[in-house]
Amino acid sequence: MHTHTHLNRGALHALTQTSTPVNQVENQPMDRCNNALQRRAAFTLIELLVVIAVIAVLVGLLLPALGRARETGRQTSCMSNIKQFAVGANLYGNDFKDYLWPDKVRGSNGLPIRSAQGNEITAWARAQDTNDATRIVPGLVYKYLDNVEACGSCPTNKRRSATGASQAQFGYEVELDFDYTFIQAMQGTRLGTTTPTGYLKQPDGRTMPAFLPTARIDELQTLPSIPLFVEESTKFFNTSFPDGLWAYTDQITHRHNKAGTMSFLDTSARMFNAPEGGSPDVADAGDMDTQDFFALGRDNSGAPAWLPIEVPSNPGRGRPFGWINNPTYLGANPQ
């Protein structure tokens, strides 16, 4: 009995010396789990490349959408700006017997008056400072606009010229005084005038007719109201001729997703997608310009006819004050 007890104690002692402690046995599965997690915490090179590739794809998908959203915001702001000019024109008309301004500041002989710098002065856009004749200040419409310094700026172009050279006369730190210009033929428009206007849907460079032949009337797209202001192309020709008038071969910009802005006598504004020819860097026959716009009036016989808003025999001379209210075949500026 004694021996048996001794052996049991010896066996128990041996078991105690050679066995793993109970708490260590219980912790082994947890340690293995922690080790596995530690090993999985580090990405393999392949996994990193996959993550980078996924991020690149997402960025590629999101950036164009963000760019379009940004440009849509700029378009909205640009239309708001050019609409302000149409509103300003109406406010001016309310103060001046329902007529808009003349195209240029003119003397009693009807000829343009020049500034001290030798430039003709576009009435809506510029004026001579009454206290300093050598200084040019914003013209007639700006008296009716808020934020005069910025309202003439397209938020996309920001009054940059096509060459980078400054053509500005107001003294602001920009290259152009305005991105929007007034359609010369609309000088003297009477408020409430409803003369139909339109443009050739597909210009082809043919010689501008004295009036549009009946066979070509289907080529016209009518406009909702008399157009007043357009967002002029800096290249064609708001940089070369920064006079503030849209006339002769001037074009409308395509900077807003192939379109520009236009505002009307009824104070509305819209995006306008002007047709263009083969190259955006060259003026060619397929480009729309001022000569492709028409107003419904009367030909030399007195019959109704679509007349070009430019003088056919002398493009660039301009239609006379108030012509758009009752368009006639021979109407032209004195000079």
C-alpha cells in the first residue's frame, strides 16, 4: 500500500514536470490566431497593385464627371452674366424713350467720335471719363449692372485674349474688357419690337445676298426674340477688334462644350451652338458669323423678305440706328 502510494506520487510528479500548463494549452489557439492576423495585416505586392488599379479606374471615371459638373456650373454663371446685359439694355431703354443706345458715340454729322487714343467709342461699352478725357471708363449699360468689374467676364475664359496680350482699356488686371459683345445691327432697338430674326442653319460661305431667296428660307432657323448680346470668340475676333460690337465676320465662341451664350431683348438667355467648319483655328466657309443672321423686313420692291443684318454691299459698315424695328433693303450707317 505504501509502495503503491509512492508510485502514484512519483507518476504524478513526472506528469507535472513533463506536461504543458493548462493555461498555456488554452492560450495556444489564440496565439495562432493572432499570428495569422499579423501575417495577414501585410498586403502582398499583387494586392497593392490591384488596389492601385481600382483607385485609378475610379478616378478615371469620376474626373470627367466632375469636370462636366464644373463646366455646367460655369455655363450657368455665364448665362446669368450675359442675361444681366440684356436686362441692363431694357433698363436703359426705359430711361431713354424705349430705345436702346446707338452703336457708337457719334457727332452731329453722324460720324463716330474718337477717343484721345484715336479709337472709336462703342456707346454701350465704353465712355470717356468726364474728368479726364484720356481715361476710358465703362459705358452706358454698366450704369445698370451690379459688380461692374466682373459681370463682363465669362467664368471659363475670364477675359483672356487669344494671344495673351492685353487689349483692355478699363484698367482692370485682365486682357479684355468684356467677353460679351453687342450685335451692331440692334442699335436703336425699340423695347417691345417683335421683328422676326434667324440664322442660316448651315453656312457655306456663299456671297451674302441682298435678301434671302424664297428657295432658301427653309435654311433659316428662327430665334425666340431679337438677339442683343453674344459671347464672342476671342480668336474670331474679340482679340483683334475688341470694340465691343459683333459685326461683319465676328463669330460666337464654342468654349462651353461647343457652344456659347446669347441673350435677347425679352431678357432671356440661352446656349447657342454655332455651326463651324473643319478647323477651329481657321476661319472657313462653314463657320457661322454675323453675315449669317437675318431679320424679316422688306426688299427693294416693298415685299416681305429676309434681309441680312450686315449691309450686303459693304459688310462691316453696319445697319443704321433703329433699322431692326423696320428692316429695309438699303439701310446703312453713315460710316
